Amino acid sequence: MATKKSDGTDITSLFESIEEKGFGDVGAEDLKTPRISIVQAMSPQRQKTSPDYNADAEEGDVFYSGNNTCISGDEGLLFLPVYYNKTLVEWRLREKGGGLVTVHPAESDLLNRCIRDSQGRLVTPGGDTQLTTTANHYGYALVDDAPQKCVINMTGSQLKHSRAWNTLIQGTKLQGSKGLYTPPAYSHWYSLKTQMESNDRGSWYSYSITQERVLGGKETDLFKDAEEFSKFCSTGGMDQLQGPKTATIDDKSKSNKDWED
């Protein structure tokens, strides 16, 4: 007797009702924070020898590391910011082998003890490493119509776009019962696209960020989740998860293009 093959549609209805998902004791500390970045000429996504290689990657694309998705920079994606902080990332100098050393808080006095070399790098007293200021925007990226927790790290020339974004967020006003008020950062979606910039050292792609829309009535659960995520970040939750050598920082230490993202 022949057995009819199932196309799977009759079993998927069972998935939703299962309470024990098989994840065991997996917690936030067992997960890697996905990252949003811009694909540049020398990005790992364009290097065939890199484990992050993506055959579809083109310069100017927005890359989401959660599922290795490349999104056209002209199309962009929506991002809901929940928390911002700034860190000082210490890298081994390129000529010393490159690589991430550790991450310092923005108020670290190490910055005051650095010396700027002929290439404009902030070299630490030992002479083997450098510091880069990194702006970290935590939030949700809308990927395949689903909000995904992630982080955007901005350095170098991208810092001016980070400052402009923060200004846009804090300048947002809504009309309330007692007049105008400033809503939380996670009240609005922002559109992240890319644009080309250049100077006498070369050209690269940077962010172009605009405010898209306020959260809709069907996004109440997302707003509540964003509030909890914001509280988690503000109490140092992300710092505790990532530790001193965070995987959410993109390694730029071996690139000779310090002005890029």
C-alpha cells in the first residue's frame, strides 16, 4: 500500500500550541547579538575567503548578520531605536597584527593618555593599540516583516550621522493632554538607507537616516517589548552579556580605511 507524502501543512498547526520549545536553558547570554552594518568595498561579505562571504553582497548594501541578509541600500530597512551608548574600542594596530583587544566605557581616562599619530589614530601609551570612539544604537530592525533585536555600531565618519540621528530622535514632539512632549525613542520607526561619501582619501558608503512613522495601533506589544529591551540595556544588560570582547563589534583593525564605517 502506498503511503501518501505530507506537504507539511497538516503538522505546522501543531507547532503553535507547544509550550516546551526544545530550547532548554538557553538564555540571553547564550545568544549572539545580531548587527547591522554597511557593505563596503573591503567588507568580509565581499571577500570569498571570509566565513561571512555573501555572493549577493554589493557595496552600499545594508547587512543584517542575524541571517546574513543583504538589503539594497537604496531600499534600506526600518529601525526602531531603544537605547544608545558610546564606548571606546581598543584595537591592536594593523602593523601589530590587528584584532579587538577590549571595550572601555566612554568615560575611561585612557583616552586622555593617548597620542594621535601621523595617521590620525589615537595610539595608547603602550604603542601597540589604538582607541576608536564607537556609537552603539540598540533596537529592532524590520527584517522580512519581523522586528529583530540588533545593534548598529558607528565609528569614524559615521559618527556625524549618529549625532544627527540622536538629534532627530530627541527633537521629536507629540501633542499630549498637557501640550507638547518628547516621546521615547522607540515611539517611531526610522528609515536607514545608504549614500556615497568621499574625501581626499577615498570614497565609501554611509547612513542616510530619516524618521519614517510613529508606531501603529497594532504594534502595542512591540512597544512594550521595546520598553523592556530599553530598560535591560540601560541597566548594563548588554555589557554583561557581551563581556570585554564583544562579538557585536565589526573588526576594522586590519583595514587601511579609518574613515569608513
